[in-house]
Amino acid sequence: MQYFLDQFTSVDELVRDLAANPVHVRPVSAQGEVSTIHLAFEDTSGDSAIIEHVNGKPRVHHDRRSG
């Protein structure tokens, strides 16, 4: 999370970079269950994105359409 906050000034910039340079996250298991990771970002313009890691790879949910 801190890497993203330090590197990008907008959600759009983050999403474009992530598409070109995917970050892989190793799933963690505990008590037989595999955890999922979801990161939520919003910038000062109101743009937002959710990044979920499925099988260690990022899936980005980003849509600027309102309501």
C-alpha cells in the first residue's frame, strides 16, 4: 500500500502503471483458508479504484462513470 501512495499522484496514474507493471502478491493461508487482498484508492479528484489480488495477480476495478 505504501509503495502505491509514495509513487503515484492520481488513481489513473496508478492504474496505468499497474497495467504495465503488475505487482504479484503471494496469497497467505491460515487455518486452511486462503486470504484475499483488496486495496482501495481514491484521489483528490474523486477518482477511485479497487485492486483485488486473485491467485496472486492484480484485478483492477476502475470506472470514472458516476452514479
